[in-house]
Amino acid sequence: MRSAAGAASHNNTKHKPTMTKTLKLGCIADDFTGATDLANNLVRSGMRVVQTIGVPTASLAADVDAVVVALKSRTIPAADAIAQSLDALKWLQAQGAEQIYFKYCSTFDSTPEGNIGPVTEALMDALGTDFTIATPAFPDNGRTVFKGYLFAGNVLLNESGMQNHPLTPMTDANLVRVMQAQTKRKVGLIDYKTVAQGEAAIRERIAALRAEGVGVAVVDATSNEDLHRLGPALKGMPVVTAGSGVAIGLPANFGLKPSLQASQLPVARGLQAVVSGSCSLATNAQVANFKATGRPAMAINPAALMNGQSSAVVQQVLAWAEPLLKDGPVLVYSTAEPEAVKAVQAQLGVAEAGALVEHALAAVARGLVDLGVKQLVVAGGETSGACVQALDIAQLQIGPQIDPGVPWCHAPSENGGVHITLKSGNFGTEDFFSKAFGVLR
């Protein structure tokens, strides 16, 4: 198969590689928390990684093994998600990327209209390839795929709480069916029996599926060992699509081994805060745990943001937080139970309610940093995207892991920068908010 860089010279002659150094892996993530999740696994497996916020306008200056381009494309219209992803692809090709990795959520967040399927097909077309794999498996976080069905912990995806997701409710755990609804290409399965036999059996199954006209194959994986067995079979595949779990099996294809040095960050200083916009079961529990410790917490009611009141609410939150920050972390959250979320959506509309909350929390994050917060935890993919943009963060250095899939990062700036962690709503233990600051200490 042609490498991504080879496909670049064939399909996009004006985007020829501009570097003499080889970029091994070029990654496109559909949200910001997912990008740091992926970067975290790559760093832990030995890759030197830079994460960019959006598609850079200049060539890559750093000598790294992988770049993760973080987009905010998970829930936007499919056509826009495709356009942004193709822009990211062209930039990565111009940096000489040998292989492309499209990263989505380990709960496969999408609707029958996309965006996972349409973006996958657009990348395949641009790279001139007729086959790729798809698996959100991330066993370290309880996401496993068995006979094509996605499990979250011990239950099927559609029984995990994801059926109540406000933007991408997942009501079917069969990934072959879910992916087929989003794609024109035929979708098949590489099952656990094949994966257990290792690289040769997986490659043989891929060849058989391609002969049958299958363009995308869902892959079973119930353990990290499965992902390590899968990794060698993906060597040379122009584009891989997956959650972050598959990343643990790819660096070895480039001769790399795990190294602790890749995760070192500058010393953390400054005040601490948590901003949470996720409504997942995991984040609900984390908010409750933080409040149970007796630390200060303030809720933002989405309905209070209506009719131009957002700015006043943000100022009220910051006035509340300012005198408290000197004594330890504070929490600002819009997290709510599914019934409460649906009630607000019925009043404001799904998109409007989400946008109001994101913009308000982003303004809060900006204000907290202005007050001296230099250690910031952000929970929720959409919230993370809005906060990173509000803070004008263009690049992140990936640091130590707090929980599987969630590392601390450092955003450099003239005033010493900000340590920030972008937590996917479904990730982390109940004491995550408190534990996170301990990791930096």
C-alpha cells in the first residue's frame, strides 16, 4: 500500500512535504479531549508528540514523531467536518506524514448522518485507498469490542448511559450496523478469533474482506494484548480510524519503545480550578465527589444564560471564585442529570442550549486564568474545545497521565503558560478532579 506521504504527492501535488525530517504519524482528532487522549497513548508508547489546536498555518518546526491536529468537528454538520478534516490531512501530508490516524471517541459518538463514516470515507478517497479499519476499543477505560458490539464496562453501549447523550445518543451497540448507516462502502468485521491469532491471520482476513468488496472493517479487541496484536497488521495502511486504544500498538511499527522522558512538563505553579460542562455519568459522579470533599462549587443553570444574560452570569461566577481561589481549587459546572438536560433542550433547542453553556464556561475559564489560575481541569469534549479556543491555545505539550486517556498538558506562553487537562466526559475515576492536582505536585 502507498504511504500517506506517497498519496500526498499523487493527489495533492501542491502540498509536497516541506521537511527533511520524517513525521511518522499524522493524526486528526474530532475533538480536543480526544486529541489529548490519543497523544497521551502515543507519548506513553515512546513517541515525541506535539498537539496543535486546529490546523496550523505554518510548517512544523519541532522534531517530533507524531502530530495530533485537534479539531472541534464531532458534532458539526458532516460537510464541515469533512472540510476541516481534509484541511488537516493536507497539512499533515505537507509535513511528510507516513501514516494518517483519524481518532474518534471510544464510545463511537456519532449519528446515522455521521460524522465518523463520512470523514472516514473522505480521508480514504483523498489518500486513494480502498480499505481501513474502525475500532473504538480502549480496554484501559473499559471500552471493548466483541463480535462487533461495543461495551462500556460490563454493559452494552446503549445501556451505559450513552443512550441519553444530548448530542449523539447511542442506541445501538452493533458497530457494523452503526458504521454501515454512515458509509457508502461495505462494512465488515475482523472478529476476536482472528485477532487472537495475530498479525498474519489479521492480514489474511483483511485480504479476504477486500476481495469481498469490504471497505471498512470493525475490529474486535477486548484487551491491550489484542491491540498489540493488531498494531503490526496496520503497518503501511494509509489511514487508520480508531479511538485512542489502537495507538498503543503503532509506535513499535516505527522502531520506537516506551520512554518516560517524553512526558516531562515544566514545574506547575499558580492557582487551581475545574470547569465542567459534561453531562456524562462519570462526570456527574466526579462533580458529586468534589462537592463531597467540601471544596467550593458553583453550578451554572443554562436557562439563566438566555436573553443576553450570559455575561452577567460569568461575572457573577468570577466574583464568587476570586476570594476562594487562594485556599485551593474551585469547581464551576453545568453538569446535570439527563432529565434536567432534556428539559433545558426542550426550552432552548439542543444546539442553542449547548452553545450557550460552552460559551459561558469558556468565558469563565478565560476569566479564571486572568485571576491567576495556572492549573486548569476541563471536563467534557465540547467544553474543552470552547475553553481552549477562548484561551488562544495553539499548541500543547503532552505530560503525565492522570487516568487512562487523560494526561496533563502544558500550553506555553510569555507569562509561563498554563497546565491544563482536557478530560473526556466518560473518563476518569470519581475522585479525578482532586487527584489531578496531586499528579502535578
